Amino acid sequence: MTGLPEPRPPAVEEITAPAAIAVMIVEADNEVLVQLHAALSHIWDPQAFSTLDGLDGARVRPGRPLVLVLGPSQATEETLERVADLLRDTPGSGAVLVVDQPSAGVMRRAIRSGVGDAVALAEIDGELAPAVDELAYRLERELAAAAAANARDRPPAHRGPARGFVTSVFSPKGGVGKSVVAVNLATALAMRSGQPVAILDLDLQFGDIAVMLRLQPRHTFTDAVSAGDLLDETLLRSFLARHERSGVYVLGAPTSPSEADNVEPASMLRVLELLRTMFAHVIVDTPPRLSEVVLQAVAESDLATFLLSMDVPSVKNARLGLQAFELLQLPMDKVLMVLNRADSRVHLAQHDIEKALEVKVDVSIPSEAVVPQSVNQGSPVLVEHPRSRFVGQVFQLADLVMARAEEAALQP
């Protein structure tokens, strides 16, 4: 579209664009269309159309919210009937109607069509962005709840010849947030895919996954290992605990650190391979050490998420960890570099870390107070604080993992 003004600074600073939300403006009057676009372009990247027919070529990411902003020309009964059909057939979609002058007749038609809010044209500078933001927030929650419910209601089952995608979360240094990232990445994958997701807590001495989710599993990883040749899908399923709100399944770490001595790489790989047959995604949370069990788990993974933090010891240990990956002959295209607490003000910048390690950071996750709050609540940040910046970056990481999984599925 031509004639659109340059984006202006945000009028409402507390509004930040949720990840991958599609905002689409429909208005036949070009001058009004420009006004609507200008009222939203400082927050979102709205797509503009003169008619509803133009939406056929719109860019919409599956599973993400779609907000229609309907201009005054779209307030006809025929158009609103079409909008009602579109909203009904498109999960996660909603609409905001902009009107010249609010009237009872227009509002009745809008309500019947499922329009979520209405804004007067004269008030769009101050009212339209908050209306879109509020609707997007509600749609985000509805989609997340539906995906989590789908994951909860779908029990893990044998997947036939297809194999689940295994992602290990690794760092040679403790305290960088591996378990937090593992829990929230698993939750994001369950929400995005609607498929069953499991976490294997491989920190066999001090694993915290069950504690972080306030689970009290009756069985742990060592029960699965101890079953030996008797272990099958049915028995392993009985060892899993499920976090109800996220739909994620957990095979917890042993309750006693001494039990870690009884785990051999071969028995760990047998459990991991069986989890592959039961789940679309398996997240392996590893301890901060380069044991044989950990190295075998990383080597067996389809993808390794390598966590860094903003301090010199982390960078030093990361260099040693990357050298270990080289010994495993693990190609770097199977590694995602993730910088956690990336906005920490410690006189160290992301480009300094990239230069020191000679790698590029794929995802930078910010530090936020809601993260330890969610840990103390025993629930993922994605469930408790879905609008946080942390969540947006975890979804970005999940999207990268799902893209790799789709590529792997296409390979012979």
C-alpha cells in the first residue's frame, strides 16, 4: 500500500507487541486506512487491505493470534456476517470495529458478529492500540489454554515409525538457568504443537524439574533404569508425572544423589529411545558436568541448546563445552546458542561473548523478576506471565526447535 506515514513513537509505552501476532486492517477509504495504520504501526506491523477478500493472501502464522481492525466502511450487515464466519472458522482470531459514530444498530450487528471491541474514529490515537492489545492478550490466553488442554487430553502413545525429536539443554556451568529454560521450552512446545512433550531430568544428583513444577512423582528415572529389559511403553508411562496446567510429562531425577552411581550410558539411552516413541518432543535437562552419561545424551540428541550467561566464568566453561562437542563430532548446525539473562548490566556485551567463542547467539533471553516468581509458584513462566519478554524469547526458541524438527522429519 502507498501513502503510509513513517511509524511514530509509541503513544502508550507499556504496550509491547506480543510475539508473532498478526494485525490486519480492512478499510475501503484509503485516507482512513492510512490513519488506522498510523495508529498501530508504532507497536505492530499491520497488514492493510481495502476489502476482506484481500485477506486470502495475508501472512498469518498458524497457532498465533489474528486481530482484524475493521474500518467504518466495514460496518455493513453483509460484511459483518462474513466477519462472523471468518472468526468462527479461524481459532485465535478476533476483531475490533472502528466506527464514525457509535449507534445501537451498528453495535448490535458487531456483537452478533463476534467483534470484541469498538472504537470511535475520532479516538483511535488513544484508544485503538489498547483495544487491539487487550484483544490480542485474550486471544493469546485462549490459544495457550486450548493447546495445553489438547496436550493434557492426548495421552502419550506409540508413534509408529516416526521418532520424537530430542533436544538437550546443556551448559558446563551451573546457575545459568538450564532447568528454567528446559521447563519453559517444553511448555512452549506443548502449546505450539498441541502434541505430547516430555522432560527427562538427567541431573541425577540434584535435579530440580519436579520441584520447579511442584510435582511429587512416585517414580523416578532410576525406576525406569532398574526395570531393565522389562521396561516398555506401558511401564514407562506409569513412571511419568504430568504437570496439569502445561500438559508436560516429567521423568524426574532420583530422590537420592547416590542413586546416580547406578546409571550407565546404555541404560540411559534405552530410556531415551523409548521416550522418543511416545512423545513428539523430548527435552533432556542435563547437569553442569561432562560425564559420560551427559555426553552420550547430547550425542544422541537431535539438537543441543547450549546455555550461556553474562559472566566470564560462563564464557570460559562454554569454550571447554564447545571443545567437548568437537570431540563428539557434533556439528554446530545441531547446536543453538542461547544467552540467558542477556540484559544483565555486567560490563559485558553479547558481541563480546560471540567474539570470544567465535559463535553467534541464536536467542537472547532477558532477565525478569517474573522468572524466579514463577519458580517459587511451581509453574512455568509461560503459564503465569504469558505477556512477559521472557516468554516472547522462549517462544522464539521453541519456533527454532520446531523448525529443526520439521526439517529432520523431511529427511529420508
